[in-house]
Amino acid sequence: MFFPNPLTVDDIRTTLATKHLGQYLHLHRELASTNGEAIALAQSGAKHGTVVVADSQTAGRGRQARSWFSPGGVNLYCSILVRPSNIHIPFGDWLSWIPLASAVALTETVRTVAGVPLSLKWPNDLLFNEKKIGGILCENGTDQSKQAFVVIGIGLNVNVEPDSFPPDLAVTAGSLMQGSQRPIDRNRLLSQLLNDLEQVLDELGLEGPRRLQHAYTAACATIGKRVRVVLAGSRELLGVAQAIGRDGALLVLPSPPLPQGNQQVMEIRTADVIHLRE
Ligand code: BTN
């Protein structure tokens, strides 16, 4: 189904209701990576809330050094620059919750705009019917004035046809249009995303992650599942995911028990998690 829906700054602004996010909006026909561009802008002092959007990416990047499938005209690829001004919680807590808080915001956006209930695979894969329809890549750094920043990179498969995915994604990836049974307006989706993300980030900075931890847990399909956790250096852990920790870690009970007899719940912070069938 062809749905001509060009991204335009005017259309995005029509329903944008934010104070900061998207007030500086850079829209490109094509970029290597919106995260790369947003990081370059951040390093030269761009303001909190600056947003970079591209209709297509030639070197879109995903977590764990993977690439992100980024064809033109159909999906959303955007990066949001956030700086930790006016935060009332420790910087480390803020930083570790940004990816999970962003995932919570995205589930709200997609429910509002497309009527599709997404679930989350820890840490921040967006799933519909167990197919991955979106992902989040957060990259942080400091600028020339030694000010910290985070770039939240969001990729959403919106109106891409299922048979357009490359063979390595064909089984695992899906698009929002499959869930909603109709094409989705990318301009509206982006403005709502920025509205929701601003609210969630304000809440995180002012009140901390308490409600977000509940909201994330409620949406997280990983909790209660048998999982294979692929750690750094290709080490693996089999277990059952129990909960989300106070700092956003995934708490996993090893099963079968570890040979050392240490039956403590493991706190997983950086890893790939695979849901296993029961
Ligand atoms: C993942 O691996 O699940 C995260 C994917 C994040 C992709 C987005 S697309 C917009 C932004 N720019 C990038 O190069 N990557 C992120």
C-alpha cells in the first residue's frame, strides 16, 4: 500500500506542544545517522531538546554495533539531544533510566496515535506480536564546555511493508502498520512522541523513576520469561527474568542453577536478552 506522507517541519509543528523538545528541529532527506548528526551538534553546544530527523539513513546504527534498516519514505528515524539541567535526582540514576523512560513514552505515543499496544523487551526493544517494530539507542558524551549530554536515538518501523525487510530481519521485524491495519501519519507520530517524551523526561528529572519503573514493568514482556542473556565476551546466562531493579537493571534468577552454587539473582546492565520458549 503506497501512502505518500512526506515529513515536513510545518506538519510536525502543527501538533507539537512541547516547551523544549523539537523547538530546534533539523529535518534532512538523508543522513548517515541521525545520532551521529545530533552528537556533532551537541558537541558544538546545541541546545537541550534539539531534534534531528531524517527521512532515510545510509548508516543507521543500532545497539551492540549493529546496523539499523533505514529505507526512505516510510519510517521514523530521529535523535533527541537532552542535557541534565534542573534534575533533582543523582546524575547516574537519570542516565541509567533515560533509555527505559524513553521506551515507556514510546509505548504511550504508539497507543495514542496508532491504537497499537506495544510490549517491551528489555532494555528497549518495542514489540508488537513478538516482532520488533522499534528500537532505542542512547549515546552520551560531553561537549567542549565539559557539559554532559545524552542523544536518544529512536527508530520506528512505521509504514514499511513486511516483504521489504532484508532476509535477516524478515522473521523478527514488523511494522506499526501491520498492527494498526492502516498507514500511520509520521508527522503526527513524531510530534506526539516529542510531547510524550518531554513529559516523561520532566517526570524522571523531578520525581525520579518510581512510577516509570511500574509503567516499564507493566509493559515489559521479558519479566517472567525464560531468557538467554548474552553478556560481554559472548558469555551466556540462562535464567528466568524476575523484575526490573531500582536502576533499571534486569534481575535474572539463573536456571539451571550456576555450578558455583551461587543462587543469587543476577543484575544485568549491559547485554542482549533473548526470550526463550517455555
Ligand atoms: C536498536 O538496536 O534496537 C536501536 C536502534 C536505534 C535506531 C535509531 S534510528 C535513529 C537513530 N539514529 C541511529 O543511527 N540510530 C538510531
